[in-house]
Amino acid sequence: MKKLLIISISALLAATMITGCASKPKSSAKTVTESKKESKKRVIFVTADGFSKNLLEVVTIPAADKDSAFAKASEDNPVDLMAFYISQTETTYARWYEVYTWAKDNGYTFANPGREGSAGVDGAEPTGSEQPVTSISWRDTVVWCNAASEKDGLTPVYKYNGAVLKESDNAKDGDGKAENAIIDENASGYRLPTEAEWEFTARGGDPYSENWAKLYGAEDKAGSVAWCTENSGETTHDVKTKAENPFGLYDMNGNVWEWCYNPWSNNPMRRTMRGGSYRKPAENVTVVSRDYAPVSRKYDDVGFRVVKFALSARDAK
């Protein structure tokens, strides 16, 4: 059966997050034209309940895009994404704090309390802004996803030794419970996106989205798309203050790096971040910008956004 990808921008997933710095995409000898890889036709529509959905059968990304999460994709080895929902914005500090305070009273522990944007005070009450949460580790985000799921009446995704993961511990990188947790693929709760999910949505579903990948092809237009060194004033900004991408998602480029679930080079001690941040120049806040960091580290330019499995759509023809 063909699988279909569902990208939701509903208020339900309005939780926000920021991400760390990104690496400048490497050049490739091959061009997109030379690769001759095509994605299959897609149908985009909006349902009566306001969910924006994108249906596809197979996504094939140009092999020439060496920095892409889909770099190994080809006509003979397509990337097949299971259905999922993704947050419209990075997780805001207000949303983080709401879940964080509830979680502490319900058996959850965190290594870091989080910060409101880049200039806030760690653990302080929200000021009413829509700044993304920062200064949280990859471990913290995984545990927070479970807490947010439980708080919202959903089934937590991450399990450790058969139980719901509730601890962001201080173990040696690689030995922590979070990086050794198991994903319950039948769970309805929130989780971090894979790189493939993140990049597909950042590209607006188009593997040839050169205009979006290049910030409309000109640095002087970057200001309409992303917060970067040219316009950020060296600080984070409220989410949804720049243009949305083709899927109606905000800040996929710049503002803060976004944690993804994937290990970097198969090293569980390091996890991938995507999209660049306010500290990066326009050329380094594209849809193929990547970087990594240890699972226990925190930064004032790294956050996250959440996704969910779209369980009911998995077996759709």
C-alpha cells in the first residue's frame, strides 16, 4: 500500500522551538537538471476542519543535493515517508513553560528549565511574548515531548525499559535514557521530527524548491523569510513574524536551529540540528543547512518543533 504524508498546521501543534547554527551547504559537481530525478505528482488540499494536507506516493530527491537528508534517494531507492503532522511554528517558551511546570508535578525531570528566546532568564515566567524556547538540550526536548503528550491526553512516544521516558538525566553522552529510548510507532503523542520529515516540510514538499532553498535566490530578499545575521540584531524574535513557506510553516529558516531526532553520522552522542539561526548569514539559513551538538548541551540559538504520527492515514491507498 502507498503511504501518504499529512502535514498539519492546526493550532493543536502550535508548540514552538528554536534551533542551533547550520553549516553552509556544500557544492556538488552535478546539477539538479543532470540528476533527472522526479518526485511523483502531489495533490494539496485543505479539509473542512482547516488541516492543510499534502498527499503523495513517493518523494524522490535529486542525488546531486549532497547535503540533503534525502541524498541517497534515487529512482531505484525512493524515500517513502509515513504520514505525519508537524507544528506550524517552533515551540514557544510560553508553551514550553506551561508543559514544563505541569511535568515537574507529574514525575518528570529536566536538566534545563529553558529560556525565553536568546535574552530571557532561565526558568523565569513567560513575559507574554511568542519567543521560541532556547537553552534546552536534546534530551530535554525528548522528555518534554512525552510530558506534553501526557498533559494533552495523548500516548507518549518515547519509552525506556518498557516505561514512559520521564527523565532528562546527566549521564555521559550516549549513555542517557533519552538517547537509548525506544520509539513507539503506534503512539499518538508528540516527538521530534526526523531529518527527512523536517527537510520535506522545509522544502514545501518540492524536492526542487531552489527558490525556497536559496531564500528566493537573493540575499536582499532573505529579510522576508528568515531572521539571520543581516536583520536579527543578534537576537531571537517572536515566531510567525516572517513569511510562511509553501506548507504554511514559519521559521523553518533562521531564528533558531531546530533539534531533529537523528544521530549525526550514526553517533548517538550527537544529534542533528536544521535550518540555521539568527546568528547565521542568509546563505547559511537554507533548507539544507545542517549542524550537530551533543545530546546534553544547550544553546541560546537552538530550539525545536514537534511532529506526530498520523496513524489513521498510514494504510491509505
